Amino acid sequence: MIDIERNLQTIKASLPKDVTLVAVSKTKPVSEIMKAYAAGQRVFGENKIQEMVQKWETMPKDISWHMIGHVQTNKVKYMAHFVDLIHAVDSLKLLKEIDKQAKKHERTINCLLQIKIAQEESKFGLKEEDAIALLDSDEVKKLTNVHIQGLMGMATFTNNQNQIKAEFEKIKAFFDDNTTKYPELKTLSIGMSGDYRIAIDCASTMVRIGSSIFGARN
Ligand SMILES: *Cc1c(COP(=O)(O)O)cnc(C)c1O
């Protein structure tokens, strides 16, 4: 039996106090997620918009919902009324759509720019210079209803701890290089079940942990 409450306690005890734990509940039923809620967890991450909407509809409204997966522009409208933080923003087009949909609901939607740090070809994300170009662009500065509050990265899916560490150190260095010029960058979202300890060593401020809390996904 998976003991969700105990798993949460163990993980929380190992995280520095100022690190935000996003409990990644994708594919898990509401009944399981409610066990984490009952244990005090209020931040949950999903990677499919439709699934997140369904969970938002049935679950308590004091939950902060994070979209951690790749977002298609035409689906932003389905989550714009409630999503708290979108982790994987990687284009001007997407930022503009988030801004437009946020305006309709008179809210501001928080975003992270996803930086490509993994060596794998398939991973989404911006090159560092493209992230800078976005942050500097007049079009982005004009957006009133999005708040870019940090960066997100996913390391290569590998057992090679040194490689993961090098990738996290790279995004951490990029983050540090830019927090003076862009003081709104406060969040560094790196670390999942398999690598969050390395991420914490690299000064992660937000970890996204699923299977170590809820058990393996099918
Ligand atoms: C699924 C997922 C996670 C959590 O993965 P675990 O290995 O189960 O902790 C974190 N981040 C993203 C972007 C994910 O899609």
C-alpha cells in the first residue's frame, strides 16, 4: 500500500522550508489526491489541461493548480479562470494567448519560461538566448496580465547523476546571471522524484514530485 501522507511528510522533511512542493497528481484519481489534500498539501501539478479542469471542478477551491506540461495555445482558454502557475511557457505566441485569456477573467496568470537543459532532442524549451530575447521584447513588456516569475527546466532522463547535476547547474547559473536584470524572476522550478535532491543542491525553489508521493503511474 502506498502511504501518501507518510510519503508527503518524508519529502517535506527533506526540503528546505522555502522550497515549494508541487505534488504532481497527473493520472491519479481524485480519491488519491484528496489524501494528499487531507494531509495539508495545497499545490498540485497536472500535465493535461482537460484532466486538470475536471479535477479543479470537483476538488476544494483553495487548491493552487499548476500546469506543468506542454501547453497548446488553443487550450489556454479552458484553464484561464483558475490556473495559478504555468511552468512550460516557451513562445511569445503562447504568452500572448495566456495574457488575452487572463484579461477575460480579470486576472493575472503566473508563468515560468521553460529552458531547454536536457540533451535529448524531444524536450521542449527555450535556448537561453531566446529566453533573454523574450524577456527583453517590447511585446512581452506590453503584456499586462501575465507575470513571468521564473524559470523551469527538466534534466535528461538518465541515471547519470553527474549529467543531471551539470544540467541543473547550468540553469541555476543562468538564473543567477539574470535575477539582477529581471528582479521578477524568483522561482527556479527544477527537480522531480528521481532528481530533486540534486535540484535542491542546485538551489531549486520549486520541486515537482509525483511518483514518490502517489506511487508509480501506469
Ligand atoms: C510527471 C512530471 C513530473 C513528476 O514526475 P515524477 O518522476 O513522478 O516525480 C515533474 N515534472 C513534469 C514536467 C512532469 O511531466
